[in-house]
Amino acid sequence: MKSVTLKGKGNKYYLEINSDESFSQTLVELKSLLEKLKQTMPKSVKKTPIVLDTQYRLLKDEQLEQIQKVISKFSIFELQQVVSQVWSRQKVKQLLNRSFLNIETRIIRSGKVVDYQGNLLLLGNVHKGAVIRAQGDIYVAGQVDGIIHAGYPDNNDAIITGNIRRASQIRISDLIQIVADMDQPKLTQHSLFYINDLHVIAEDKITNLHDIKPRREITLE
């Protein structure tokens, strides 16, 4: 089985590394492959971007440097991006933090700003002048007179659900909605608030969540 496979897409080349082969063999085959490719390309060609796909292998820093050195020896090629199908420890930690459910039973008093990683089930009360923020979704079961902010600071997929009739504001990501300006009779404990395709905060019922956001997957950059 080959250690390195080359695929052309548009004006880029994708180099896929077989994670089952030894790294030393990968370097040998990579150099040979680029040499053959160079011979088939016109001399006047501009630098060709290369995307390195390490598949199910996470390269160490020194291994990535070795690959960069091999590619840099061929002036017509430029390593543009490195991708893989494996999450690093940092990405796994981010995923766990964002999907974690916090449960808050305290009273958040005026002037306080309280932050949570992940989602939040709010059983306590939020006084007027207080702010409660979560990176993920906020489920309101307590009494809110202050500000609740889901998706803080920039998670557009976050939602707020529950009775927010007495809240002064709701916020999702970078958007703000004054509750007093909303249709008060429609606001119930089953209300759902989310960012729609027009990038505005919209209101619906929690029972329609799967129709509104059919794919509630967390993506990590």
C-alpha cells in the first residue's frame, strides 16, 4: 500500500498520508512523488498549493517540519494547509467544555456577571441588573429579571428556551433582543429563541427545535 496518495482538485493538490505506514517511508515516497510531478509540470507554472491530509495520524512538530522541508525543496509547491481526521487533546477539551451541562440554583444578584462554559440549566433567579452568560444553550426554569446571554461570545448555533417574559434582554452570540419589545402573550415556558438564516433572533416553540435546527452538531476549528 502506498504511503502517500496525490489527488488534484481545482488548482490544488491534496497529499493523503497513509497512517498505517512508517513515517520514514512516507518521506521517501513524498520526495519521489513530488519529483515526478515537477517533471510533468510546465516550467512557467506558478506556485501550486498543497493541502496535506494526515488522515488518522497526528504529526509531531518535528515530523511536520520534515515534511515542510521536503516540499520547500521544490520551489513550485507551497504547503498551504494541514488537515486530519483526528482531534487533538485541545479540541477534545473544547468539545467537552461546550457540551457540558451546568446547573445553577443560586440567586444572581444585581451587578453580577456570571459566566459558564458549555450549556446552562438555570434553576435559580437572575435579578435585574445581573447578567448570566453561557458558551452554549441556556434553559430557563427560574425567574429572570436581568440579562441572559447564550452562545457567548460568538456561537450562533446556541438557543435560549423557557419563560423569559420578565427578563430585560436576551442575547445570543452578538445579537440583542429587548424583551419588552416582544409579543408578550406568546412568551411561555415552551418558548424557543434562536438565530435564524437572516441573522436575527427568532421565536418559536421548543417542540419545533429539530425542524429549526436539524443538525445540532458541535464543530471545532
